[in-house]
Amino acid sequence: MKSAIEFKVNGERRQLEVEPWITLVEVLREILHLTGTKEGCGEGDCGMCIVLVDGRPVNSCLMLAVDVDGREVLTIEGLAEGGRLHPLQESFVERGAVQCGFCTSGMILSAKALLEEDSGAGEEEIKRGLSGVLCRCGSYKKIIEAVQEAGEKMKEKGRR
Ligand code: FES
Ligand code: FES
């Protein structure tokens, strides 16, 4: 039997009827066509499916869609504002921190949650904050530099 759920995705209210076993990543990709969220392992190990739920990073492959009822979800598609990229997106592009791009949305959303708590996070804090996401292309050095640079931009611009 399906359950009715209502939640916000990228600021937009959505009402859906979902099977009790369907996961958040399946809803995002297959029903809402927000394919910026990637599914890698499907078992909570790679972090490629990370989105923010009420501002906190969550592995969307492990979260049931029924559990987002009444909550707010942010995916990579919701990060740019008024046609302008988020400082994290800008820095990832400028620093060349993207290779295949499969880990990028999980990295950027994890970094957003981290920098909102501490925009001056240093290398060690960034490594810890991003430790839930694996980059199989090995772009870690550039990713860390991009996050540090974005933190400086966010501090300057007072942006979240
Ligand atoms: S796909 Fe969710 S953690 Fe790997
Ligand atoms: S850029 Fe390919 S997995 Fe990170």
C-alpha cells in the first residue's frame, strides 16, 4: 500500500504517493528527475548519494522516502541562486576539482553543511567533514582546496 508524503525539495513543496520501501534517492532520480544526485554503492558506503535533509548530510540511498515527510531536502540542483552558482560550485569549477563528477554533488553538499558551521574550516576539518564521500578519481587535493576557497568567499559575501 502506498503512503502519502509531503516535503520540500529545493524550496518547492511536493506531494507524492510512495511505496513504503522506496528510498529517497529513487524518488529524487526516478520520480522527480533530479539526477544530479548519484547512486553508487546503494549501501551507505560511498556517499555519492548525499543530499541535505533539514540542513544535515544524509545518504539518500539509506533513507526511506516516507521518512522525509514534512522535511526539507536540498539537492545539487537547488544550490545556485538567481542563475548564479554557489561559491562551492564556482570553486570546484575554477580549481578543476571535478573529474568524472560522480562524487561531486555529495562532496559539495557535505562541504556546504560543514562550511555553514565553520566557514574557516582548515584542511583537517575539511578532510573529516568530507570523509563520508569517496572520490574514486582521487581528486581529493583539489577538492580540499576548492572547499577552503569557497569558505573564504562565503565568509566575504556572508553567503550560506
Ligand atoms: S549510494 Fe548511497 S552511500 Fe553509496
Ligand atoms: S571526480 Fe570522479 S569520483 Fe570524484
